Amino acid sequence: MTKRPRIAVILDENTSGDGRRYEASKAYFQAIRDAGGLPFGIPYFPEIVESVLVEFDAVLSCGGRFAYPESWYLPGRRSKAPPSERFEVERAIVTGCIERRKPILGICAGMQMIACLNGSRLTPDLRADNPDALDHDSPNTLHWVTLAGGSRLRTVVGAPSFLVNSFHREAIVELGGGVQAAAYASDGVIEAIEVPDHPFAIGLQWHQELLSGEEHPGDAIFRGLVSAC
């Protein structure tokens, strides 16, 4: 029997409440399982970082709403989201994955972590800075994304464009030298990034896990993560 890759899922927490509970949509775990992997939730314990990097085959960093350091935002801007214990543990795990060339997929906040660790900067409020942008923070809205030609993401998915959901107020506005854009929305907002010299380090601004099981072309991204192990 072929051994199924073990995928560490960095959990979110209920920052909209009292912050005392871990949270993660079951869809993350279902999508990984359906792609052939075995998902395991990871809490925010510093002593767990090395075990994740050694004992797991890949990492998925899920979405969430929490504040990053001020230096990660445009000058003079500050996130409206609360801080989170997640930040330090996630930063250590993501940094380790990049350094050790371990497969990693970041979704929403997870994408922003990968991007900012590679020199990118965010706006804390996309619509305030760009009133002409699409509504990127609406659970009932779908919009098109176009995948960059020659990107690893385009190769994995095998489609030039498709419809995605959108649940983010913050967005990448300055791309660091360590990453490249892999997909854009029609308004020019960066919707996916990747680390070009890494075997599989991809970030998605949309929530592909919520589209999983609908024969969506983006489901290939989860299969790509598992195949990269």
C-alpha cells in the first residue's frame, strides 16, 4: 500500500471572538484527503515547529484575519485586525519550509505570510486604497482570475482562467523580489503568488478549499501539493 503524504495544516483561531479556540474549515482537511494526502491540524506551540518541518511532508497555511507587523503594510497604515499567537509559529514554519524546500500552500492569510516573508507589502484595506477595485470581501461574490503564463500555478492547474470566491480586506500591493505573481483579478489585484526557485511554494488569495468537490479546476492545486511531497 502506498504511503499517503502527511500534510500539516496550520490552524486559524477565532479572532472574531475571544481568541481562545482554534478554528479551521473542515473543507481544508477534506480537500487534502481527496487529493491523496493525510491532513493534521497544528496548534501554536513554538516547540512544535521543528517536528512539523521534520516529520511532515508538506504544509498548508490556512486563511484567517489577524494583524501582521506594521512594517509589512504600506507606510503609515495599520491593520484593523487583532494580533494572534499564530503569527510567530506560522512565520517559523513558513520560513523553514522555504529554506528546506518543503512543499507549502498558503491560502488567504497563508499567502500573505509567504509573500511578506519574501519582501512584499500589504494594504490593510483594499477598497479604501483602491475604490475602483472589485468587492474582494464578499462571501456571495465570484470573480475571474487569470493565471500567469509560464507560472508553476498555471502548469499545475492547466487552465488559463477560472472563477473564484473572495474573502479578503487586505491585499498585496507591493511584490517583493523573492516571489512572483501567479494570478491576477480583472482589477489588477494579485490573486496568487509563488516562490520561483522553490519546488512548490504557492499562495492563493481565494479560498480554494470552499470550491473543492465541485469539479473546479483549482482543485488541481491540492493534488499538486500532495504530488510535490
